[in-house]
Amino acid sequence: MGTRRLAVALLAAVLLQALLPASDAEGLVRIALKKRPIDHNSRVASRLSGDDAAATRPLLRGSGASSLGSTDEGDIVGLKNYMNAQYFGEIGIGTPAQTFTVIFDTGSSNLWVPSAKCYFSIACYLHSRYKAGQSSTYKKNGTAAAIQYGTGSIAGYFSEDSVTVGDLVVKNQGFIEATKEPGVTFLVAKFDGILGLGFQEISVGKAVPVWYKMMEQGLVSDPVFSFWLNRHADDEEGGEIIFGGMDPKHYVGEHTYVPVTQKGYWQFDMGDVLVGGQSTGFCAKGCAAIADSGTSLLAGPTAIITEINQKIGAAGVVSQECKTIVSQYGQQILDLLLAETQPKKICAQVGLCTFDGTRGVSAGIRSVVDDEAENSNGLRTDPMCNVCEMAVVWMQNQLSQNKTQDLILDYVDQLCNRLPSPMGESAVDCGSLGSMPDIEFTIAGKKFALKPAEYVLKVGEGAAAQCISGFTAMDIPPPRGPLWILGDVFMGPYHTVFDYGKSRIGFAKAA
Ligand SMILES: *[C@@H]1O[C@H](CO)[C@@H](O)[C@H](O)[C@H]1NC(C)=O
Ligand SMILES: *[C@@H]1O[C@H](CO)[C@@H](O)[C@H](O)[C@H]1NC(C)=O
């Protein structure tokens, strides 16, 4: 109860957005936490002042060898940082360039901005709109296109024009002119559109992404781009993306590279997740993960996020299914685990899942958590079966740590009191950061730690400050899932290189 009230309070201060690219059926959710900009002197504001010079070259910082020090030449795009939760920069479309603020999103692959021909969506009137008639380089295409997101959608048609990114001008770039932006998602957004940096495989209409055109037109010497996201929200520089290189000023040591396993998102294999130095065993055999600049938090499967949030004292929701399972089937599940029954089959054996482990037979009492799970994730699995499988994971992990049966049942019952709401945010005590454990993710055999100050997001200052866990629960069903989404909570502490040429992703400590 208190939890939900707090969540509502947090929502009042922070807008939570879940954007789901349509190209993947079960969708990935990206979250953006936004707040009114504090920076009244921003160049974003200056473009509204009617200053034409500012309008054509907003926010786009100079590039070239000098500003990059000893690096390869690269095209730098400065980013604005809102509350460490959303980073965006400006691009130009057309000749002369019309300015748009966009999210540079490695989790999708299309470019879209609102169209001047968008008449019936209020969102369009609150943002910059592309006027084809005012561009000498506009070329008509007209093919209809639509992108469905978790909390909204856009629809429109393709057009072609020059797109200015930093100092580069990408010619004949196909993009979507959005003529419909229903719902509130984009109504309240601080950005006008989205520039996708994912692979063409997930591009709606198979449109060639901006990044591909940049390479095709020989605008970058090296087929890589890199992200630096400043986690000091008050600094003037919010972050930067460099197309064609990386800036050694913004990382220390060498990058650890991991191959891209599936082209679509920037997907790779991740290993074990450790809490306070202790293996959770959860991804020991490998989990799929993506590096996603369009997601604010770090999303993972509910079972493990529940354990992490429990360890950091994050608030959650009581699940009656979970408590019922522990009290009625807990001992039986433990006995089966001790008898070394295949964990996958245990929930079927106690009668909570059907034999294939995908559909349950028991109705059980439904809780808020599960209703939300269905709504937001579109999953239709039985809650009792789901929770049973999580309980098995939790118990297995505790058994491997040689915990006594009583301790295990007690621990699992505690977890039942703190289930995270799917894609929700969980409050944590701002005063307890000192006692929270590091959370480590194994990538290419190396451990990447997140410290409490890195994974807790602070909203507000002083006594009014509220803190939320940077971990959020999301269950993506097989075959695509389970999938971890390493959003800004991870890409902030770790400078990230998207190496298209060598089909790999690199992480190094950010500086
Ligand atoms: C229109 O754009 C789409 C997506 O980029 C492309 O596949 C199609 O070939 C284009 N059609 C024309 C007539 O240019
Ligand atoms: C648990 O006990 C087994 C057998 O006594 C031992 O080999 C193992 O190292 C112990 N594991 C832990 C995590 O303490």
C-alpha cells in the first residue's frame, strides 16, 4: 500500500515512459524518466527565439581532429542530459536544415520526426514539425509506415531528405514523417523524434538507417560509433556520441569487446550476475542482453530483479500467489530440488505448471502484480506457474549457498513481499546507499560492477530527494527472451562502443 502510494508520488515528479518498438512482437520496453528542463540557457531554447543561425546549427558541436585530441577523426554530437534518465541531441533535416531534438536510440532503427502535415495530434503542435515544402533537398516517397510503442504509437509516411548529424550531412535519407502521434507518450516528450541506431533488420519498412547511410556515403572513416553519457546531471555537457570514433578523454583503460550475437538490437551474451560478490547463478549459463541507449534503467527478468531489489531494500508489491506457493508447496519444492529433480519440471510435478512449463493449470488468487504483468507485457502465462518457477530459481540459488531449509523458506517468503511491478520503478532509501551491495554483470568473462551510487537514481535534492532503484523487472518470453536491457544505468558508468565493422560491442569504465 505504502509502496503504491510512494510510486504514485514518484510518478508525479517523474514521468515514466515505456516505448516498445513494434518490429519485435513481444516488444522491448524502454523507459524514460523525464522532467522539465532546468537549463533555460540551452541552445534548444535559443532555437525557439527565432535566431536563424542558432536554428540551423543547434547543439551540434564542432568536430575534427582538434576537438578530439589524439583520436581518429569523428563526428561529435553533444547530448543533453535530463536527470540521468534521458539523453538527447539535435539534428537537422532538409536544406536549409530544420532542427529536431531526438533520442539517439540503439534499441530501434528508424528515424522519425513530426510532420507539418500532422493535423489531428496535439503532440505534433507541441514539437518541431518537418516542412517538406521548405526544403530544396526533399524527395517524395509516401510509403505508409507505423511504429507501435508500449505506451503510444506513431504513424505517417516515408520521405527523403538530407539529415545533418553533427557536422555530417547524410544525403537522401529515408525517414518517417509522423502524421499521427496519438496518446500522451509523445505529447509530453521533451524530444521531437527518435533516431534509431539499431540494425536494419528491425527497421520498419526496411528503411536504411541513418548510420548505414553515413557509412555508405563515406562520411565516417571508421565504422564505429561510441556513447559517453555523463551521470552528473547538473554538468553542462550531458554526454556525447561520436560517429566514426571514440574520445579517450571519456574512458579509462581498454574496452572489453563482446561479439554481437543477433543483429537487430545490439545484442550479446552476458554471463553470471553477482550481488555483493556472490553469484546468483542466474545467467551463469549465459543470458541474452542488449545495450540500449533509449532505455533509462536496467531491465531484467523478474526473478533476479526481485532478489536484487530485496538486497538493496527496494520497495515492492506483496504477491499472494507467491505467499500461497511458499506456504503450501514450499517444502515440497525444496524436497524435489534436494532430490535433484530437474528444476524445470518441478512446478509441473507439484501441479502448478503443465508439463511443458509454459502454461499453468491452477487459477490461484490474482494480485495486482500479475494483472500488471499481463497488461504491460502481454504475457498470458499463469501467475501461479510463473511465481512457482521464480521460487524454484530462488530456492536453488539459496541451496547452492548451503542455506538451511528454514532460512530458505523464510527468504523466499520475504521475496514474496517485494515483487517489483513490471516495468515499474521501486523506491529505495536515499540514506542507505552505504549499505547496499555492488551488482556485477559478467561480459566477455570480465566483471562489470555497478556501485549503489551508480544504480540508484535520485530525484530531487536535499530533504525532498527521493531515490529509485535502477533495476526494473521485465519478462520477455522465449525464444527472444529472457533478455536483459542494459540501458543508461549501465551505459553511463561504462563508455560503450558500437563497432559495426567488427560486429561487436565494447565497454570501458567511463571518465
Ligand atoms: C520509400 O521508402 C521505403 C523505405 O525506405 C523504401 O523501401 C522504398 O523503396 C521507397 N520507395 C520509393 C518509391 O522511393
Ligand atoms: C556447500 O557445501 C558443500 C559440501 O559440504 C561444499 O563443497 C561447498 O563448497 C559449500 N558451498 C558453499 C557456497 O559454501
